[in-house]
Amino acid sequence: MKDYTYTQAMQRLEAILAQLEEGSASVDTLSELVKEAAALVAFCREKLRTTEEEVQKAFEGL
């Protein structure tokens, strides 16, 4: 996967979802879009998890 920021990953995910909702994705690209979307969701979940851990660690010392 490209080196996305969380915001970039969410924007790409929203673009993919829009394509899927509009039905503008061809059958040939549908599988690839779904795979990319799944990878982006996993990336975003991991980013949120690690960010939450970092915030918790930052407040532990206070």
C-alpha cells in the first residue's frame, strides 16, 4: 500500500465507496476496488488503534 496518511486513506476510501454506490465501477475493476477498500479500512483501524495507545501513554505520566 502507498504511504497514506489517515486523511488520505479516508479520502481514497470515500472515493471508492462513491464509485461502488454509483455503479460506475466495471465488473473488471470491482474486485480490485473492494480489495483496496478492505486494505484501506485495515490501515485506518490500525492507525486509530496506535494513535489511541500513544494518547493513553502520553496521559499516563500526568
